[in-house]
Amino acid sequence: MHTPRVIMGFCAAVILVLAAAGGCAPPQAAVSDEDSSPPLSSGVLEPTEDAEGAAMYVPAEPLTSVADVVAMVKPAVVAIDTETTVYDVLRRTRIQQGAGSGWIISEDGYIVTNTHVVGDAETVTVTLDDGTSYEADKVYADELTDIAVVKIGATGLPVAEIGDSSALRVGEPVVAIGNSLGMGISATAGIASAVGVSLETSPGQTLLDLIQTDAAINPGNSGGPLLNTQGQVIGINSVKIATVGVEGMGYAISIDEALPVIEDLINRGKVVRAWLGVGLYTVTPLLADQYSLSVDSGVVITEVVANSPADNGGLQPGDVIVEFGGIEVTTAQELAQVIMSHEVGDRVEIVYWREDTEEVTYATLIEGP
């Protein structure tokens, strides 16, 4: 997508550090074309039923201490070291090393981490808790969500149990485990400071449904698990805010948000999403006043990709979408989630404002590039 040409001045700059030692350039997703992976199997909580027959999840009993949580999960946490070829200002090459973390989701060698840890690396080495090292056989990465899966040639591995991040309450204790500063696996503890957070981490990339925590998330922790008091993975440690005077603001991608992406990466080697082909920005009263928009709520289109479903549907930069597929939308994040909830090939009705007129169009969604 090209840089949005409308409303550039309103994009707030938040300095975020992707917590991987080595400071790599923005990654490109590395995806193998091979796909012989078995269906995902992991320690997901087993559903039961309540008195009315509705599905519900019964959590395990809390462990007695942080030490118990660490002892339970540490065997399933791995250190990840990478090597990437980079160029200096004179176009001379050198090898840049990086470090991150991951956790084992399948006993036959599937490991979850972040895309910014492994996405552009030529060499990815995984070191298990027992000290055994493996070079990655495959790397499947999704840049949009910053989630990646690494496959190593090992079996019978210890697996981290997956929890239910929707049950997490603000103030509950959490534990982060990872390869902090590339110095080996260590643990930090804190609380869940906020849930359901959205953060723009780079132009065109907004991470959704994040868990904010004051547990220290340092360079090298990226990709490691955030755990609840049952020792279950409820998040993937991903970013921290790094600016003067800000402390205790680390973020993990919630496991509920991450799991469908992980399943697609393991089972398909990539994530298939419906795509409209627009740049989006949330309308606020201030924005509406500055740009003389007809409505003060909705999602303004900042660009339209040529020959995209949006282009074929007649949408233009400056149009304000207020309803998509019968669902009212008021923020860019809401609209992005609604689009991704559709299937490729769906024909959707779009209600939007162009200047002083409410219009309706239709678009047939295609697979995103």
C-alpha cells in the first residue's frame, strides 16, 4: 500500500521498540511453499457445558507461586538466534545477529514467535531448555499481526498449555518468560495493566487486542509467552513503549487473537484474508471539522489501491465508510476487523458518505496481497 495522501498530519507518532536484540530492519514475511503440516494440536482448554448447555471453559487451579509457573512452562520456552545480511552506507555487507524468544506449541517441533524476530533472517537457530540447538527447517510468518511459526526437526518436545485470554482481568498477576537481552531464558512478573489495547507499531500495521503489562519485556523477550497464574499461555510478548519517562508499558498479543493466525501458518503456511484495498483512518470531530467532512463519526478512506475491490466499487479517497456488510463501523480498527471476518469472494454492501450525500456501493472481496 502506498503512503496515505489524506490526513497525514493526524497520525500520532508513538515510539515503539520491537523487543528483539539486534535492531533488524523491518522484516519481509518468509514463507515456505511446502505444506505437509499436520493440524494444530496443543494444550487448549477443553470446553465443557454450563447448566443451560452453553460452551464454557473451566480453568485449571492457580499455581502457588511465580516459581511454580516458571518451573511448569520453562521447558517449553526456547531461545531464538538469527543471522541476517545487511548493508552499510557504502553498500558493504555484514552479518547482523539478533536474539528473540519462542514457545513450543506442538510436540513435533512447531514453535511460536514474532515475525520481527525471524522474518528476514537467513539463518534461524532454536535452542531448547536442555541446551540442544536446531536450525529451523521452515519459517512461516505473518507481517500484519507480527506472528510467526518456526518448524524444527524434533519430536517429543514439551508443549506449553494454551489459556483463555478473554478471561483475563485487569490487575491479575502475569509472568513473562523469554531470552531477555539474548542472555538466556529468564522470567519477570507483574500484572495485566490493560486488555483489548490497539497500537500502531508502524505505518500500515496496527496490532489488535493487546495485553498491557508492567512485567518487564526487554529486548530478546519478543515471541516468548505471557502466562497466567495457571501456567497457561495467554499472550505473545511483542512490544514495549520506549520513550523518556515511560516505564512498565509492555504489550503481548492476546492468544485469542493469535491462535487463528498460528493455525493458518501451521496448516497452510500463510494467512488468507479478505481484502478491500484501502487505507483507513478513524474520523473524529476535530478531523471532520478540519477537512469539512459531512459526518463526525466513521472511517475515512485515505487511499484506494488501483484495481482493488474498493476501486472497482467506485470508492475514492475522502469517502467516509459508516457501515460495512450491515455492521456499523466507527473506527479504523473496527472496519479492519469486520473486513477480515469475511471470506474471500464475499460480496458486501458498503454505506458511505461522499461530501453531503450518503451513498451505497458493493464490493467483492479478494485475497489480500
